[in-house]
Amino acid sequence: MASSATPSVHFYLLILLVVLLAPRLGGSSQYTGYTRGGKHFVLRSSGAQRPPPAPTSCSTISLFGGGGGIARPDSSFISSGDGGGIARKLPVLHRLSPCSPLNTSTLALRGFLRRSGSLGRPHSRLLNSGATIPTTGIPFPTLPGASEFHIVVGYGTPAQKLAVSFDTTLGATFIRCKTRADDAIGKAFHPSRSSSIVQVSCGSPECPLKSCSGPSCTVTESKDGSMVFNATAVMDTLTLSQETQENIRAICLEMGSETSESLSGIVDLSWDNHSLASRAPSSPDTVAFSYCLPSTIVAQGFLSIGAPRPERSRHFVVYTPLWTNTLLPNMYIVRLTKLDVSGVDVKIPYAPHAGNAMFVLDTTFTYLKPETYTILHEQFKSQMTEYRVAPSMGDLDTCYNFTGLTRMSMPSITLWFEGWAYIVPGMEQMMYFGRRGDIFSVGCLAFAAASDLPPGITAVIGTLLQERTEVVYDVHGGKMGFSHKQCW
């Protein structure tokens, strides 16, 4: 348990550092903090707690320049000076953002690595390539502050505006569809209202569905005489900001029953040759895509496709090679060489495919093989003996109660990748706090053990750890990069 005795000399030094280093401190209205010597230091701010700041502005101007429109961040956020590319900087919003068309008070927690919601469940049974990614149960049904991000795109002609997530592992774009003319417009794409839609033929190279039958690339699954889902591969025009891409393949997915899922689809950015990333121009001056994820509910991130590489703007980027895996042909693989906890190495135990890792966008936390996680857990725990241990939160079992404290420190964790690329997550990216933004509450190390990772994978890097780092996919150059402090 943390001591409540008279403040030590260390505390007075901490106060002095807060005064001297204030311009370089991170934090919120409730605390200030900094990282030094392999440790994160935090000091509670004086005064009453204030609510998080509101976003700078939201506009009802349509993303595509027409009337009506979906609320979105101010258009100045989309850079006009980045040069060519499919899409310069599309705003990325948290589902709970006041600017989001999905703005809802609660967030259903998705299953590990794959959405447990009805939109994403059928995908592993449908696609000709790729592996089934398992799920792991988390006992609480909602997780306030969990990460889920989306962009707004248009599909069809005229463009039907849809709020969709984006993913680097699926191998196909999925769009929720409605075929009945009397269905309401908003959450689903209506194929009958598009003048440019083309159905893909069963057996053609563009058909990704297993067991399709009949003239079209279609699969229907039924149970007890009722349709569970109907999936049809189509080609249509995708609109991103003011740019259009013709003949983008999508799986048009119609569900047999209504769902509370508010997202309208998932845009594929995988290594598949039909993904949106495959459309990015091949040039030494550009990357396939990069993104920054919002670090708070009110913050704005971005997704940039085919835009100039960050180095052109004098941003420092560290790169690690990209690898392929024959069992997971659509996925981007990097090699995690080690982690360190305040300078103490946590090496990846030797095994076939040791260190193979993938960055995902549909799970919040970071999962490691049990043997690696155990070493990380023990090393972190050995440096946190002064704090009260708290009960586990679902998969997260390295938890502490910081309630009532006014200051604290904890070891930093660095992830090292092949080629000496690295990520040093901040405290709020390394830890998951039950009350997002309130460090002086119950918090858990945002890493967990998972024995059912995809074949040949030993680590899955979740969205929380990726926040405040621009993740750069230079697919043509065969490397992934990390640009630190580009998302602050």
C-alpha cells in the first residue's frame, strides 16, 4: 500500500520538477505527469475536477459537399496541403465523440480480435482465405471508455453516407445492406438506390465467398428455417472526403434480424489485393496509409491513405520490416524482439515464429502468449509493491487501486521491434483505468495473456497502446513505422 506518511524528499523533488518542466508535461485537468529514467510520474492537480474539454467545433456540413449532412469535425481538420493520394486526412472519431453520428452513451465491448456483434461474426465462415481468429470472453457487457473508432464514407452513386470502422486484418470490406425499399436510410446501404453497383459472379476471381451458388457471388446461412444472414459480393464506388474510388469490392451483408450494432461496415486495409490499401499509389514519397487514433473521447484522429510519408514534413519515424505469414496471407506481421520494464528486459521466449506480432484496430488491449505475459506481469508487479492490489477486470489481472493518492509513479514499458523500432506508451496507453482520464482510480496493466492467438502469432497490439503514435504502413517499401508525438 502506498504510504500516507509525511511527504518524503522525493515528493519535494517531484514538486520542483513539476514547476520546472510544466511546458513539457502531459496529463489532463486532473493531473500532470512526465516520464523520466524509465518511470512515469504523476501528481494530482489542485482544485476541483473539471469535465473534459469539448471539441473545438463540430459542423453539420456534409462530408461529401452536399446538403443535409452528418455531424463531423470542422473541415479544416482535413489537410489540403498534403499533396496527392486517395484520401488526405479523414477524421477518425471515437464512437462516443459529440461529433460522431454514432454518439451513444454506452459501448458494447467487442469480442477479442473480432467483433462479437452481428456485423462481423460471419466473416470467417465466408472468406476463401485467412484464418478464423478466436474470441475470448470478457464478463462485463459494457466497457465505458473502450476504444472503438470510425470514419464516415460514401458508398454507391449517389453516395450513401455510412459510419464505418477500418481494419487491417479482415481481407474484405463489409457493408451492412438492406434490400427492402421501405427500410429506413441511415445505418445500412441500399443497393437498389445505387446506379453504379455491379454484382460479382460466383466463381470469378473477384468472388471471395466460399460455397457460393447460382450466378452471383452469394452465400446465405439459415437456422431453423430462418435466415441468419445473406452475403453478396458487389462492386461499387467508394467516396472518401472529395475523392472517389470506383469498383471497390464489398461484402454486402444483410442480417436476418435487427441488431443494435450502429456501425454500418468495416473498410478493409489489409494486404489483400482488393483492399483499399492496394489502391494507394506506389511512390518513394508516399505510404499506403497511416493513422492516428484519438486518445480521448473528444479528440480527433485521422486516417490518411496514399498520402506523403511523414518524413517529408520532418517528422521522425522509426521503421520495422513487414513480414508475411502463409497461414495469414492478408495480415501485416512485424517482429516484437523484446519488452522492457524500466530498463529490465522481458525477452520473447524462443519458439517457432517467436515475436511475430500484428497491430489490430478492433480490440482495446494488447495480448501476449502466456509465457511472455507471465514474465512481463512478474517484472511489473515487482516494481509496484507499494500500491494496493485490486481485483481483476475481465482479462486484465495486473490491477491496482490508486484511489485517494495525490502522487504516484510506475515503471514505463517499451516495446522493441526488429530494426530497433520502438513504442513507449504513456501511462494512459499502458494502463486501463475504470474511469477513463482518472488515473487516481482503479487501473490495470492493459496487457493480458491469450493462448488462442492466430497461428504463428505471439503478440497482438491493441488500440489503447497505439494511441498518440502515428502508425505508418509503407506497404510498397515493406515496412511499418511509428511516429511518436504526432497524435498529441
